[in-house]
Amino acid sequence: MAPSSGIKVILRVVAVLIFLVIANHWHLASHYVDDLHRNDAHHRAISLTKFLGEEDSPNAADANEQSVVSSPDAAALSESSQKQLAQDEAYITSSTCGLCYRGKGGSTAHPVYCHTTLERWMSKNASLTLADATKDLVKAQSNCQYCLSERCYEYYLRNTKKSSSSTAERRSSSNGQLSFKYWRFDTAAPKFTNPTTITFNSIPSSSRIPPSRFHDIGKYFQEKYWERHHNTAISNSSGLDFLMEYNPGIVVLPDNLKKRLPKEAAYLLSMRVTQANNCFAPEAYETIPLDVRNAVYWTSVNHLGLALVDVNYNILPGYEVVIEVDAQLDLKRVAKSGTSDFAPTFMDYRIFLLNDEVYLHANGDTTTVTKLKINAKGFGTNENESEDTVIDPNQNPNYEKYQNMKLKNLYGGDMLEVTVEHVPNTIWSGGINGKNYALFGIPNTTHPEAQDSVYAELDIYPNHRTHQDISPTDVDSFNLSVSSEFIWKPGTHKRRNFAIDKMNQRKMKTIGNITDITDARPPSFYNVDTMWYPGEEAPFKERLHGGACCVEFTKEQLNTGDLSGKHTQSLLVGIAHTKVPWRNWYTKAPKEQKDRLPHTHYVSVFYAFDPYPPFQLRARSGFFCLGFVPETKDGTLPKSEGGRYNPHNVLTRNRKLSQNNVIFDCPQISFVSSFTQKANDESNVVIGYGLNDCTGRLVDVAKEEVVRLLFPPMDMIVE
């Protein structure tokens, strides 16, 4: 019995070995196409095709046809990330489509970039060509169909009104090879007119950094820090005694507000006025102590700047003020005992127009909103306002007794009067803190005489989240423990007793729910980063954050050029941003690696969505950045630039957007803070943006330009 048992064991081992050999050969023959790449009902990918319409999704017959369609040349995969960009080149090209570099296949639970899969297959099988690998990939994962260049071309062609016959024409003119364009961030920007630098002359020269100290700014910061900590008169101050203005917000003044303002006033302008800045090169901070460096950025000095401007964005003389909002509402933070930690109460002031009223939005522990009343001295008064109201820090958080409080101006005189209708209310958004929400109104289609429904846009992409039917002036109250729990972050103390907590307890009343629409549609065009960092190496965060919204584009304005007749309804358009995030490897990475992919570099994106719930996204552009004020040597603005000269303009060039050792003609931080319809001109929009948290600028952009970037012509996609 023993020999017979031994023979059985040997036969079983041999059978297993034979099975393993066969399985291994099958594995190689199928080019490593495993269960992850199967396209059955249980392994459906998170796919671009899901969002491109049924006509874009190939059926079984199409899959066999695709195997003979052209694919990128073999050199494209290995050379794409090394392809350089000359300073005078607007774009670079590749035979590989951006939908292949950034598209995902695989399973719902484990999506994988198509390009990453191709690289993995080819690294495991040296004899496998890129052309063959692409064909096999599309057979295994139809979600990666756009790795076939003609499939990709056809997708973009469907977004225009051109005939599909131009595919053959394009192939014929390009010797059978399609070349896709990848744009620089600066050349992809919309063309603009009427650029205007915004400078607040009301800020005294004593609160400006002397230009003579720009060259030794580190020493200047240390001197200011020493003054703050050793001069008993200002030792409790949270600032370093200098200010700069940036991130302009702008709204068109409605007729009901113009009654109390000079006739020249066309817009209300807002600015963030603070010492926190990124004006200087990072190297300027390397030699100064950490406490000094933190004091520059982490400051409670965050004032609100407001001004009346005319149709050409000139500030009306005498109607420009700087206001310390938090102190007057008794919401100012104080430093923690024994530290110099002066956290800001408010940051990133922005203004919105809702139902012909001005609302002030600010980021703090939460996102807060309050209504402003604007009045020019001598042009009538706001009703029920009080100049001497003082907030009692022990008062009930509803603050009913302290509504309609007239604020005192820190700088700029008393010609422009600003009244806060109530202490700011908090948009809790389901308990998520959030920041940079956009507020917009939608007309009531069934009752045109009723007020617009107001919405708060919380997130943009890949989830478009919007809080429906908010009531900015109405409030529900939380108790302190509930609000503290909402804003608590791991690693911090839950117990709080800050003045700002009384504002955090004021939850803005909401009527509707939060809509949450997932969208994975590709951008309208791709940029150079797609080639330099393909697949999972994508440098920018996928999530798009709020910047500014919203402007209505009618179907007539959308149907321009090749898009004639494509759109059957209007869309709302906004501008979002994303950035290269800080990653753990930055801590130990060599300087060369960090210089190739520096973090905290920003780009902007146009996006468009339906003007009704659930606000489905319909398009998003590729990345772009807005540029600098032209340089001058005589301390004046060039003739091409409107507004007032700001000596900080020269500082913004200390930090330029860069990637892959290429420097772009725009700031490292180009933050769009406002986007609105131009006054008395339906064909143009106004964009306000900050340059490196240092200066602010306004530009006009034709709506045709925005449409061109959202729905570009084919010559922007293919060479």
C-alpha cells in the first residue's frame, strides 16, 4: 500500500506542474490580460465611455474592427515623458491621445490607467510592440478604446458639427498618422482685453513694504517680528505691520443699489487685505527662523477691502475702504497662551450678488455668509443701521439685537459706508467644513415674479455637489458641542471656547438637499503635463476646487463656429482650480526631483453645467493659467494696462509656474477669485484673479473665447 500511495503523490505533483506550465504559457500568450481586464458584467470599468453617450460605446462587432485601426507608434510610449518643450512652442504633439494617457480601464473596484496597463504589459514582454499591446488592450478593455488614435479623433469630432469624412482627409494630409496637441498652460489661456491692476491707495505708505527692502526681505521680516515681540505697545499685535491686497471679487451693481451711490459706480469690488503673501521667492525664507516665517503666513490680520469702480474698473476717488471685520463683530481670534499662533478668523473674502443684494463670503473654520448694505455718504442712508452697536461676546449666538451694524473703516475715510445686516451664518453642508463655495441664483420658472432660488456650489469635479435652496439670511442654531464636533480635526482638542464659535453655531437655514452628480468626462483638450506625467503619475489633483461662478451662456452664445446648432439650451459657466499637492516624497527627494515637479503650483479650468438641478456637468476645459502684468522700469504701468501702479507687481515674477524644468509665463499661484457678466455687455465676462497672493488684476474675456476652450475646434486637438 505504501508504494502505491507514493506513486499517487508523484503523479499528483507532476499533474500540478504540467498545469502550471500550461497556465504560464496561456498567461504569456494573452499578454498578461487577467481578470482585472475582462469586460463582463461583473468587471465593468470606471469608464470615460459611461459619460460619453451610448453612441460612443463600441459593441462586440466594433471590438473586432478596432483591432485593425491604427494605434500610436512604438516610440511614443517611451519618449512621451521626455519630450521637451521649447519656450516659443505653444504645444507639443504625440500620436497617443490624451484619453489614453488619462483614461482608466480595469474593474470598478480597481480602476487602472490605460497607459499604465500598456507600460506594464510591455515591460513584462520585450517582444510586444506598442501597436500590438494597444490592440490587445482595447479587445480586453473597451474602456481604453481611445488608445486607438482614430477612435479618439472621432470622439472629439462628435463635439463639433464637422463631417466625419474629415477623418480620412486628416489622415491623408498627415501621411496616415494623427498627431494630438498638448498645450502649454500659458498659451492655453483665454485671450483677454482691458487688463487692470487693482491697487488700494488708501493703505498708508507706512503699511507698505518699502521697495528698497525687497532685496533683503528676510532681514526686513525679522526686524518686524522683533518689533512685535519686544515693543510692549504692539506685543499683542498679530501682524508684522505691512499689508498687501489681492484676490479681487467683483459684482455688477443693480439699479436698486445704485440709488445710494454715485452715478459713475458700475461695480462693487472686494479685495483680501493682509500681510500673508507669497510675493517673494521661496529662497528668501530659507535663512529666517521658523517663527518669523510662520508669522508672515499665519496671521489674524485679514481685512476686507471694498471699492466702487466705474465701467473701466477705475476706483472712484474717495470710495475705497479697508475694514477690520472680525474685531468689530467681536469674532477676532487671540493667540494661544505662550505662543505666537495668531489664527485668522476670516480669509479669502469674496462677494456675490443674489436677488439684487450683495453677500459677503469668507472662509474660516467654516464657510460663512452675511448680507452687506452699501451706501455713499450724502446719497441717502440705510434703514435701521446703528453706528455704535457693540457685540456682547456672551450674547446668544443668534445675535438678534445686533443686526444692521454699520462698520467703521480702518482706512479710506468715511465716504463709503458699509453695513452688516447680521453676524455671518455658516454653510455646514452636511457637516463638511469646506471653503471657496460659490453662491448663485436660479430664476423661478413657474413663478417669474418670485425671488431666485439660491444655491451653494460645494464641489465641482469629479463630484458636482450643490446645496439646494439655501436661505442666506435665515439661521438655525447649534449648541457649542455640536458645532465643535463638526469642525474637530484629529489630533486637536475638541474643547473650544473661541469667540468665533458663536458664529459657527449659526447654521444657515436650508430647504433642499445636497445634489451629488458624479462625472468622469474628459477635458476638452489636454496639456503638456499629460505627456510628461502619464497615467498614475498625473501631477495635479484630480479634484477641482471652487474659484468663481456663475455666468449664464445662452444657446446662441454657445452655438458659435463649428458648434452651430449643437446646443439646445443655455449653460452656467464657472472657473475652478487645482494644484500640484505636497507629497511625502518631497521630504527626502533630491533637489533636482523637486525642481522638476514643484508642489503648490496652480492652474485653472473652465467648466459648464445645466442651469437646473441636479446641475449635470456638460464640459470642462483643459488647464490654463493667467499671466503677469507687463514689466516696466520707471515705476509706472504700461499703456496696455489700466488701473494703478503697484510696486508689488515686480515681486509676482519671483514665483513662476514651472513643471518638468519648463518655466511658464504666469504666476505659481494664479487664483481666480471672481467671474461675472460684464456690465452692459452680454458678449463679455470679467475675470478677477490674484497673482501669488501678492497683487490683484481684472481682465475682460469674450464669451466666444470661453466657448472655444470648453468646446474647442478640431485644430486645437489635432495637428
